Amino acid sequence: MRQRAKIIAMRILFCIVICLFCCVGGLAQSDLQKLVDTERAFAQLAADKDTRTAFLANMSDDALIFNPDQTKAKPFWEARTANKGLLSWAPNFADISSKGILGYTTGNWEYRAKGKDDAPTGFGDFITIWLRQPDGKYKFVIDIGVGHPKPEKYSTEWSTSTSSGQKDISRPTADAAIEFYKLAAAKGVARAYEKFADENIRSYREDRFPILGKKSVIKMLKSDKAEYSFAKRSSTFSSEDISYNLNNYTKTIDGKVVEKGTFLQIWKFYGGKWHIVLDIFKPVT
């Protein structure tokens, strides 16, 4: 009898664990869908009214944009006047932290100078980092992107990561970022990416289509034949298993400075370590 009671208790406990797991998974999926829906509503508001109205309605008070240098978003957009130009965009990839606090979306954009009936003349990809507010709504804290030639098609389809984040983290992302910078300084940035880049990393450079996958990114960095140095101070914001690191970089070739700008990485914790899942080098000069 005792043995049977023990088996029944174990089965009940197992069912409870499965139910909790399903509930947590459902909540995470709900948060992710809410994030994508927020991005889409953001773009729809720009189409229905104007870009200025849409940005002001979706940014946090301390949000940053890069135009191309780092700028406080709110005073920048408040100073602008609405015009007929239409900036259209759609998320193609999105991910969010386990508790739904911090997430990001990235995808393609088009610009029509005279409005929706005009042919698009500008193309590129955006990256938006979102933070859940006290009222449960998402507001963006960083909006950054690149321009590039016209792609083969404009897509409204989206996907997400197949790697589930982990909540129990003993190593903060700042430690991983510091190690990345140290390795980049000692062995070169390609070596740092060999150690920390996710296999499915998404990488962005001005005038280029997104570079997808660790092998492609490392190949690009090695063929670039450039050296990268980073500012000693960087800023990091971390949730339980997704974080971002913002810094400045200098690119040199044969000892000559050829580019300076903003460097952004998004990290994700799974498999017992932090991985760089997205980066962007945004040139200022």
C-alpha cells in the first residue's frame, strides 16, 4: 500500500510539473507574440498617421536612436514635424527573455518619400530593443538599423530562436562581455567571435544585407583584414537570460582609422553560457 501510494504521489507530482512547464511556455509564447504585435502596431500607426506620431507613441522616456550617432529619441522626434514620407517596416525575427521583460525585433524596412503611392527609394534592416513597462506594455529603449541595396523581396514573415533561455544564471552577462573585449584586444575580434558567437548569429553592417550564421560572420571579419578597438567603458542592461551591451568602436586598416561608430551586441544565456545572438556596427564617421 505504501509503495502504491508513493507511486501515485510521484505521478501527481509529475503531472503538476508538466502543467507548470506548459503554463510557463505558454506565457513566454504569449509575451513573444505580444512583442511582435507591438512592433506591427507601431508600423501600422506610422502608415495610418505618420512616422513622428508612431515613434513618440512607442518609445520609453529614455529611449535612444542612432542617426547615425547616439541621440535621445524623445527630444529628437518632438523637434521634427510630420511629413508625407512613409517609413514601412515589418519584423522578420524576434526573441524575448523568459519572464517577458526584455526582447528584441529585427526586420526589413522601406522608405517612400511621397507617401504610400510612391515607389520605395530607401531600404534596410532595423533592430528594436523593447522593455516591458510597469503597465505591462512594451516600449522601445533602442532603435538602430542599417541601409542597404534593394532586397529581392520585402517580407512580413517572422521566426524566433529555437534555443530556450535559462533562468538560473550564475555568471552575469557583463563578465562575458568583458571577456569578449579582452579576447578581441589580445587575439583579434574574429577570435572573440569564434568563442562567443551563437551558431545562428545575425550581424548587421551598413550597405550590406544581414550576415547570418557564425561561419559567415567569422569569414567576413577575417576577410576584412581590419583591427577593431573598443572603448573601455560600455553599458549593459540584462534581464534573466537576454541582455544587450552598447559601446563605441574604432576600425583601423594598416594603422589608419577608417571608421568609428556605435557597437551593439545582444546576448542570450542557454546551454550554461552566454552567446552573442545579434550585433551591429553602426558607423558615425
